[in-house]
Amino acid sequence: MRHDRGVLGEWGLSLPLAIMAALATGALIGALYAFLFNRLGMPSFVSTLSGLLATLGLQLYILGPTGSINLPFTSPLVGFGQLWILPA
């Protein structure tokens, strides 16, 4: 049985490296927001909203016009969402 390992798993990268990459990305985005707020005087709400719009645009670019990722019904993530987040 084949298990999906995600993009980083397909590239042969380990889980700790993926976690460190996610933390580094978050730190870089936080540093960018801090720069916009402290140096340029941009309100934090405006910088956060523009970051959200940029992220949604990147998502649309990566996923295409459908804008969704189809998960198999047997996926552990779908089961988690059904049992823990949205119980029947």
C-alpha cells in the first residue's frame, strides 16, 4: 500500500527538515510584516490582509482554476476532520 508523503517526502526530505522549513518560512513572513510595520509605518491589519491576498493568489496559481485539493475518502486527514472537527 502506498502512502502519500507530501511534496517534501516526494523530494526525499525528512519530517524534521520539513518542520524546520515551515518554521523558517513563518519567521521570514513575520520579519517582513515587522519591517512593513516598523520601517514603513504600514498598519499591521493592512500588511496582514495584503499577505492573505498574496497567499490566496499563490494558492490559485499553484492549484489552478479549481482551487482545491482532492483528498481520498480513506485519507487520515479526512477521517480526522470527520471524527474530531465535525462530529456527526
